[in-house]
Amino acid sequence: MTAALPDHWTLLPLRTPTLPPATTTNAAIIGRDRLLVVDPGSPHPDEQARLLAILTERHALGHHLAGIFLTHHHHDHLAGVEALRAQLAALGLAAPVLAHPLTFERAPSLPVPEADRLTVEHGHILNLGGHTLKILHTPGHTRGHLALLDTSSGVAYAGDMVASDSSIIIDPPDGDMAAYLHSLQRLRALSLQLLIPSHGAPIEAPDEHLAQVIDHRLAREALVLAALDHTPRIPAALVPAAYPEVPPALYPLAERSLLAHLIKLGDDKLASRHGAKWRLAPT
């Protein structure tokens, strides 16, 4: 049975300067009487106009704006915030911005006055007039990453925890592989009906998809470990063996996630760091 997007959810893929193969970031509008806009990430005026048109129509129907929610601080998730707030203000609508305090900390240039910044953390509940969203702190991709759980439907907006058609970059120091895997396990424990990623189509078998992502990361960790020996090497030297399917043009991105695996292996006492180089931990 195919899971359907609830009728109080609107998903709008907007063109953004994101990492390939993705070309869009999924903005979401959640709620009926009260609306929450999630991740308006497009800097492009034509895409911003698409989002504004929907909100203007909903406002004309008597729906009220609760705020703008940010999953994290990356540019392809918040680049449209300033324009959207200005456009809504012209209509007489206030648009507070909700995010984890670490997201505000990592986005100091976000043009939102302190009075309009609402910090939210794990377990906070947002009431959208008949629908409630539970905020989930899901660190790993970034330290302040948040997801949203629609408690009435079992639908979650996962942000950059997963993508339906690519892998997520875990880039230290903000990216943390151990935290990422733990957050994936916590999402899986929710027995979700539908998982909305920031990039790609809704994921209709969340448990299976999350299990595959976890297994893929652990298999990659095994390749990273197998690439190590007792000679210290820089991470770039390990990429060809640990990422044999990745073309050389993508080695710089692969190196960042490889470093995240190395840090986790170091914490697990399986690898040791020597300056900028890594080797197997002494036995």
C-alpha cells in the first residue's frame, strides 16, 4: 500500500544551489488553520514567488502563519528566508523563525531580529490548530539539525538526515558520523508511515530506507577500516580504496565523509590519529 501525503501537507520542491545530483530543496507547508513553512531555501525570485503565491492564497482563505521552521543552517535550506519575511510583511503578516539554538549560532548573518527568533529543541510541541508537530533533535549532518514528526499521521520531515536519491555528506567538525547513525536509529524506532527528505521524493517505506542507509554507512566504515594499516596516511590517500565506486571528481566530498568515519573509528579505539594522518590503532 502506498503511503499518501496528508492533505494538510503541501510539498514544494524549489530550485536551490544544492549539491548534485540534487537540484531542489523541498519546502513544506504544514497545517490548515495555522501554517508552518519549512526550509524556504531558494534564493531565486521565481521560486520564491511560487511559495509566496501558495501562502497568499491560503491567507485569503483565513489560514494564519505560525512561522518559518529551519531544519539547519545550510544555505540551500534558508536562502529564501529574508525574501519570504519581507514579502509576508508587505501583506501585514509576521513570520517568526524557529530553529535550534545551534542553527542560529551557525548562521550569524541570517537577517532575522532577535525578537523574531524562536529557539526550539527536542521534544517541543507545535500546535497548528488540530495538528501537532513534535520537534526532534537529530544531530549528525549538523549539530543543530532538527526533524519534525506529525504525530497524527506518522509523517516526518527529515531534512538532510536522508535523501531519496543520493547520500548525505557528513562533514566534520559540524558533521558527526556516530551522532548521525544514532539519529537514524531513533528515526527508525518511530515506525514512520512516510519520510519527507529535503532532497528527492517522499520515501514510502521509511523503515526499509533507514535500515538501508544505516547498513550502507556501516559497510562504508568497514571499507575505511580495511584501507587502514599501521602506516599513518592522510584521509585523501584512503579515498580510492574506501570509495572505489566514486569518480575522482567527487573525491573531495568523499574525503569529508571518510574523515567522519575515521573520527568515529578513533572514538571506537579502532583507529588512531597522528597529526593530520590516520592509522590502525595499536593492538
